Amino acid sequence: MEYIGTGLMLMGVGMLTVFCILLIVIYGSRLLIVLVNKIAPEAAAVEAAPAFNPAPVLEEAVKQLTGGKGRIVKISEL
């Protein structure tokens, strides 16, 4: 019975240690995020890149896969 008490105490100390280390990691990472955002803020709105038009790429892929027999009728966003 003495060993069960010692085992439970060791388990409790181990779990408490892991819990404390996890709290240190969580709050340390939050602090790091705040510091990095203050030191090197994200650049203001960067000029928007021209929208990529996938139609020519898809048409070429369909042409190669179907041997020129297939065609794209409609492209829509899901």
C-alpha cells in the first residue's frame, strides 16, 4: 500500500510539472507573437497582384488529356 501512495504522488508531481511547462509554452508563444508584431508589423496593403486566370491552363490540359476532342464549356467557382 505504501508503494501506491508513492506512485500516486509521483504521478501528481509529474502531471503538475507537465501542466506548468505547457502554460509556460502557451504564454511564451503569445508573448513572442505580440513582440514580433510590434517589432516587425506586417507590411501595409501590398499592391494586389493581377488575378490568375486558370482557363488557358485548363484548356491546354483538357486538350492534351482528350487528344483535342474535349472542350471546357463552363468554369465556375465551387
